[in-house]
Amino acid sequence: MRRLHLGLAVLTGLLLLSGGILFYVHGEIADETAFSARLASSLDDAHVRTVVTDRTVDALVSASGGHLLLVRPLVTRVTASLVAGSAFRRIVAAGAAEAHRALLAPDRSLVIALARAGPTLLAGLRSVSPALAAKAAATVPPAMRCCARFRGR
């Protein structure tokens, strides 16, 4: 009888632990608003902003066919200031909310479009160097897209 009580106590503890974990996951991941806010708040970390800036600048330079390579430091500074801004944070939050809805959709496919980021980056570049922005606008497509597809089982 003592072993039965001990076994039930251990089982109860495991069920409470797994229930707590599921409650946390539901509150932080299953909730679209909390999910997008958490992702947008990751931009508070300087390392995250650096990675986002570097990958964005790499995409801009690559898309320009190397035309922006000489002014990469300037493009990096402009992009870094935009990534640190509230407009970019809103873009990230909106994209995360859209991705969250797509992940929870029945077909489980996801397409992330960053079309709103291109004009924002070009506007920031235009405020620093209008001539360079005009050249970039001619060589970089204003609607940059990054697509990924995930299929459920």
C-alpha cells in the first residue's frame, strides 16, 4: 500500500509539472500577441540587432550585384539605426503574428514576406544619401522577399 501511495504521489508530481509546462507554453507561444511581442522584444538585445543588420545588409549587397559593396559601411550604419527603431519593431511584430497564424493554420505552411522592410530601408538610406538611395533603388528590388515553407506531417 505504501508503494502505491508513493507511486501516485510521483505520478501527481509529474502531471503537475507537465501541466505547468503546458500552461506556460500556451501563454507564451500559443497566444499570438505574446508570441509576436516576445519576438519583437528580442531586438532589445544588441547581438540580435547585429545579426539582423548583418543579414539584411548581406541581402542588399547581394541583390545589388555588388554595386553597394563600396558603401557597405554606410548601408550598415543606416540599417543598424533602422533595425533599432520602433518602425522596424512593428514590422517584426506584424510578421511574427502573421507567421504565428500561418503555423497554426490547418495546412501548416508558412510564407514570410518582408516586403515592408525594403521601402523602410531605402527611406533611411535616402535620409543619409539621396544619390546613393537613388542608385540603390534602381538596383535593389523594393519588395525584398524571404520565403520559407514548412509542411506538417
